[in-house]
Amino acid sequence: MHITYHIGPHDGGFAYRLDDVWSEPFNTHDDALTAARIAARRQQIAGRDTEIAFETTDGKWHREYSLGTDRPETEVVDG
């Protein structure tokens, strides 16, 4: 899996977003860029193995086992 954080103007400041979800606004572009880089690095930290349960739009429940070492590739795009 690959995820990309994008930096841009948001709510009177600058923020980073993943898909359509924005972070809190930062006063400067550099602050938002730094925060996005930190978020991207944190995605690389391994966690514990766990079982995930979720319901799909058709109302069916599913269970998956997720390895704590299964981390996405991350990228920060400025602009």
C-alpha cells in the first residue's frame, strides 16, 4: 500500500491532507510540511499484530488479521 500526504493552503493557514482529510491548520507552510513528514515517518513504525473487524456497506461483518509489520509506503508531496 502507498499513501501520499499533500501540503496546501487550508483554513487560513497551511495543512497536509491524506485523500480528502485535512490536518489541523498550521501558521506556515514549513510547519505543515514538517508535520506531514513526521506523520509519514510515524506510519513506518511497526505495531502489534491485531485482528480487525469491520462492516461493509452491504451490512456484512468481516474479520482480518493484520501484522504489525505490514506498514504502507509513504510520500509527502509539496504542492
